[in-house]
Amino acid sequence: MNAAVVDSATAIFVVPTSKKGDGFIGNELTIYNSEYIMTTPLEKQEYIIYKMMYPGLYILAGAPKKGKSWLALDLCMSVANGEQFLKHDTNTGQVLYLSLEDNLLRLQNRIYELTDEPCENQLRNRSEIYWQRSGRRT
């Protein structure tokens, strides 16, 4: 189960860790016909952010300099730590934060504005990975 949140400067992929602890992003496209969809008993999907975000694609859009990147970073850190986001519970999950317009210093300053501690599950789930536009991982 995964979700992507995209704006012009930032891409986020959130993968809640399954109860077995083996969350992953799949790479297969499955096509279903309407008969299958209507006749197959389906399990309820787990939320990423309670009553706000379930697996799927989300586009975060708005005017420039209105806080989209801040909101996206806060969302990532909340899910990575299993903390509330905008007063909604979250399922702890793996997070990939792609900051395509920020340098490391700006990202560091923003993270320190939000918290003094690194994400608790950073090492286990490889959360908060930063990828520069040049393609270098840091």
C-alpha cells in the first residue's frame, strides 16, 4: 500500500509498514474488469493519515510561497515517526522525501524548525532520504 504526494518542487512517497513490517512499493500494474471489482470481497484499506490520506495519488497544489513544501515535510516526518499530522492519527511508514529545489542546508534548517530529533525509524525504514536534482544521494 502506498501513496504519492506531488507538487512542483517536492515528491513524497509514503509506504505504511505492514503489520508484518515488510512495507514496500510495488512495480506491477494490475488491470481489473468491473465484474471482478463488483464480485470480489475486498479488505478495508489501512489509512496513512486517518480520515485524510489512504493509498493513492495526491496532488498538493497552490500558489507559490504558501507553505506546500513545509506541509509536505511535516507530513513525511509525522508518518515516519507515527505522530499525529494536523490532529489526525497516522500509521507509521516508510517515507521518501524528494526535495527537488532545496539544498541540504535549507532542508536541514526546515527540519530543525519542525523537530530537534531525527526520525525514530530512520535507520530501520530508511525514512527521510534526500535526493538532489543532480541525482546524487546524500
